[in-house]
Amino acid sequence: MTETPAPALPSPEQLDRHVALALDAARAGGATQAEASVSASRGLSVSVRKGEVESLEFQQDRDLGITVYIGHRKGNASTGDLSDAGIRAAVQAALDIARATGEDPCNGLADAERMARVFPDLDLDHPWDLDATAAIDLAAACEAAAFAADPRVSGSEGASVSSHRGVSVYANTHGFLGHRSATHHSIGCAVVAGRGEAIQRDYWYSSARCADDLMEAAAVGRKAGLRAAARLGARKLGTCTAPVLFPPELARGLWGHLISAMSGGALYRKASFLLGRLGQPVCAPQVTLLQRPLLPRGAGSAAYDNEGVATQDRTLVERGVLQGWLLGSYSARKLGLSTTGNAGGVFNLIVEPGTDDFEALLRRMDRGLLLCELLGQGVNLVTGDYSRGAAGFWVEHGEIAYPVEELTIAGNLADMFRHIVAIGCDVDTLHNVRTGSVLIERMTIAGH
């Protein structure tokens, strides 16, 4: 896999004039503050199913968004027409909206002194020399490897390959101007094992900023095939209480619930089970969560947030104790606080790993449930109540015994985070949430 010069997209510098025009038009129209962003992207996506091309898509987009403030009145609009007339029309629409809305004293740009001033090279832009034929061949090889992994693999939901590159510019009337260029590539496959009614489905995928960091297509397919075949013969369980092990691909979602509860919107709406818990233990003592926004090639790396505020290294949870919130300027003002530079979310969440590898975590669990799939969205951030459909493997004496299905796992997020027994060292570093497997001491497992 080799890199080539970037596809035919405008450079961020070439987009500067669009945001400059938008901001000038906003000032001329009576805005007291304004911010504008413009982006351009293009990509290639292919899907192959049973050796045949199912879809082939070329995508190319351009878009400009403008937000204006007239005092504390806010209006925003967007357009795909980047002609001067199109931009001026979008600005006028935003001004008209602002004049028609009520005042909110929390509206406005983030404070000028918080704007980022240093823009390190985060190594995010790695175009892939991939034409449609090569992408189809990769997807076909991925699917073929899934079928070859086990003779019981009998069907396919498709293998896919995608490559996307985007450039963007954000500017505001504080004089801030920020440029971003980034790529995202992926290979994935989902297959079915078994025949008739006794079938199981599973998948695997790999994603990265740089194609050289992706798993080989055949390795992705093989893992998908082996995962599907391993689930054949799944049994049902009776209702019980037992430890539950979340592998990294599912643990990311678990930490995502905690991040959502720490976010400003949930807090000022009083829709978080973490209200009033700042400075208090919210996780087990072995849990430390860090934000590291400047990691080279990081999936969540950024020098500034969606408002131009400089991102920073942060300790969000230290030895189980909640250290801070995730705030943009609006939510911070609603709470009487200051922005933390997290407009747009968390930037590379690092869950400090323990020393146990996956096999050691199974031994530590001894008897319980290893998850491989979660279904449904039964999570209430207000109360912390957690209930989701699940499938996986039952573990006995520290070893996988047999696959299980048609389960529901239930608990309360506050209790689940406080009863984390261990975090594995099996960390996947190619995602915005970098975590190993998470072993929770006990959850209710509802079966037949």
C-alpha cells in the first residue's frame, strides 16, 4: 500500500477566501460576531457480495456553514453553492434567522483568549493510491478469505473497502483561522456461518488514517469468518448474576456512555447520572481516563475544537475520581463555567490499561459472559439504567466453554463503572477511544 499526492481537492488555503467572504458579509449585514466553516471531501467506497460488485460509489462534496450572532440572537445556515452569490445568500439567511429568534445570554463565540495559536503537524493526511479496480480486488480478497476461514461459512453480507479524504477551514470574527486535512480508510466484512435455521452472523473491520496501518484485507476476512463460525451451536442461558467481559470493540461504547454523561449538554439539561459527582469516585480505583488530542495519526486528534479553542491534554478520571467535564462555550456558560475546549466531544480518550492480556482476563473472570455482540439502545443517561440484548460466549474455569445467544445484560452504569475489576492491555490504538477489554464484576444476565 503506497501513498500518492492528494486527490484533486482544493487546499485549505484555497478555501480561505470562502470563509473570509462569509465573515465579511456577516459583519456588513449587522452581525456582532460570526463563525464560518467550509469543507471539501471526496471518497471511494466499494462493496462486494458473493464475489460480485454490489456497489461502487464515488463521493465528492463541498459545503459551507455560517453562524451569526446579533447580540445574543443566533442564526445559522449552510450551502453547497460556493459561488460568491451562494455564500452571500446563506449569510443573509442566517441573519434573517437570527433576527427572528429570541435572545439567549449564553450565545456567542468562545472567548478570544482561548483560541488556538499553535498548530502542530498531527500526521492525519495520508491519501491512498486506490482506484476502483484495486478496491474491488481488495474487497473480493477479503470476502474470499472469510469463506476460506471455515467450511461452515456459507453466506455473505458483503465485504467493503473505502477511502476518504477531506479538507476544511474554520474561521471566526476573533481573527481565528484554522486548517485541517485528514484521511480515513477502512476494510470490513460480514459473513454468515451455518445452514438453514442454524446460522450465525459476525463481522470484522479495520480502519486507519493511513492505509499502511490497516489490517491486510485477507486477515480482516479470515477473522470475520472465524468469528461467525465460532458462534455456531449457541445455547441459551438461565437468568443469573455473573461477571461480564467487554472486548475492546464493545468497551469503546461502554466508555462512550460515560463520556456522554460528562458532556455539557447532558449536564445543563440535568440528564446525566453524574450530576453533582465532580471530585467524587465514579469508577473503580484502577480506572484513569486521559484525553490526548495531539497524538500523531490519532483518530480523534485535533489542535482545536469546533469553536477554535485550543485542545489540551486532560485527566478526566484519575484513579476512579471524576476530575472534570467536557464543555463547549455554550454549555459552559449555561453551567457558569469555562469551556474545556471540547466542543465536538472528546479528542482521543485513553483508558489506561492494566497488565492482563485477554487470556489473563478470562482466567480472572473464571466463570461468566464474554460478549461478542450488543443489540438495542437500552441506556438511560439520566438514571444510569443499562439493559441491552447480547450474545457471546460462556466462560468456565477461565476458558471459553460454548457460544450463547438471546440474552439481555442489565445493570446501572454507576454501579458498572465502580465495579470494574480489570482493564486489559489488549488495546486497539486506531480509534478515538483507546481501551483494552473491560471486566465488570457482576451484571444481571437474563436468559430463558
